[in-house]
Amino acid sequence: MPVVYIQMFDGRDETKLAIAKAVTDAIAQHGNINHQYAHIILNHVSMENGAISGEIFSETLKKS
């Protein structure tokens, strides 16, 4: 049974279902397995707990 972990920044609640379905469909199709065996785990990360280019992501967004 494949288990896929996806980490996303907070604020993407409206896309969770679409992402889980698309990933499940791809695993079932390309892995030749039944959809019920594909497990998708979505972890939400606060923007204060991520960094890009050496800067905290939430601070980088304030500059743009």
C-alpha cells in the first residue's frame, strides 16, 4: 500500500480534496492498484515554520 505525504503551507484547505483525488488517481493508474489502497496524508505547515532562500517564508511574503 503506497503512502504519500504532502506538506503544504496553511491556507490551502479548499484544494485538499482535489489534490488528494488527483494523487490517488495517479497512484492507482500508474501503480496498477485499487484506489482504496492509496493513502494520502496532508500536513499543513505554518508559514512561520518554513523558509525560502534563507528567510522565513512569512517574512519573504511581506516584502513582495
